[in-house]
Amino acid sequence: MRLTTKLALCALTFISATPASAREIGFWTSASAEKEIGYGIDGSFGAEYRTIGNHIDRWGFELDADRTIWTSSDNAFKLDAGIGYKYTRNLTTAKIVWKSISDYNYHNSYWRNRNRISLQVAGKYELDRWDFTLRERYQFNITGKASYIIDKHSKPTTSQDFIIGHKEKSKESEKEHFARTQLGAAYDIANCKFDPFAKFELFNALSNGMKLEKTKFTLGCDWKITKGQALEGAMVFQNRAADGEPAGFAVSFSYKYKF
């Protein structure tokens, strides 16, 4: 079976499992390359492109570096520390705000830049063919300023729609601090290149008294294409919009290459 056919079948399986109540489904794609850069440090560079429904949601790139800082005597447990930077260009879609039965404002879509810095510590424990992981991450986001146009409409009848004015509105820059806790489990199937995994993540707002902003659940599978190449396919569900990501379901595919 060809690779494109396998990917299409995976996507159809994920989408068919999504409840009809989900209005729009996201499609997330990314690719990254990793290489040891010295002193036991692994560096990586990646790029991503996301859509939701029939429009672009965001695109961006990231740089990461991590290093194993402790390993148990039996090599069953290891602790890694890492740092990362991520840039994304995010789209805020257009919306309609009704003011009366015949008047409404049309908020045009606009783009915003987001810069993200993160620090993390991750532990991994191997038990037979199981891998259990716990990751604690601090994340700081800076979302840049933006301006957009609001069109004022009057619609006296169903066949008439008049633009009666315009105004420009500005969005100030925003800063966010998050504490993210992720639990994960993966299983290495004997004599098989496909390894299933599941992850559950909590997003807490440090600037808002550690309020739980959202939860994310990921269920997927890693495919070892060759020794240095892997493809990850997953279905992601987020219960609320936060951290620049919409709520709901997304189908995710990620290609990874290790030198």
C-alpha cells in the first residue's frame, strides 16, 4: 500500500470518529529535523502549517534544544531538560456582531504574530514494552499588536444590505504565562513499525492564579519509516480555545527526521 493511501485512510478514520457536533475540524501538519550538536545536546528545527475548516489557521517555525541530565543505573528512567523558541503567524477569522434586528458590524479577519519561549523538564520510564512520560513546561507567549477594519452594515430587507460606515480597531499586544503538564503512554508492538500512544495535557495560566485554561487529549500512532525517519498521525481534542488554538478536534500529521 502506498504512503499516500495509508495517510488518506488514517485521516478518514480519524474524521469518521469525530462527533457531528464538531462544526469544523482542524488539519495540522508539521515537519522537523533533529541532530546532535555537541555536549550531548540535541538540536531541532521544525515548521508547521495548520488549517481549520476551509481556511488557514496558522503557520510558523520553531527551534529546540534538549539534553539528558540524569539516567538511572538500569537505564529504565531518564530525565531531560530543554529550551525552545516558536514563532507563529495566527489568523483571527472574520465575524458578524448584530446590533439590532437590521444593523450589524462585520469584523474583518486579521493576522497576528506570536513569539513563544519555553523551558521544560521531562521524565521517561521504560517498563517492558511500555514507555511512560511526564513533562512539565513553562511557556511565555507574546502576541503582537494588530489592527483591523469593522464595516457597519444596515440590512432593512433580506434583499438589501448597505455599508453605512467603517472604523478601525486595534488589538494591543498580549503576554501570557502558562504551566503545562503532560502525561503520556506509548507501547512498542513487537515486530511492528507502528507504535500507539496517548497523551493528556493540562494548561494552567500562571498570570491568572494557575487557572485551568484548557485540557488537550491526543491519541495516535508513530510509524518508524526507517531508522532515522518517523511519521506521527494523531487525533487531537481540546475542550476550550486557549494559547492561540481553537477548541474542538484536529487531525495531525508530523514528519520527523533524525541525522
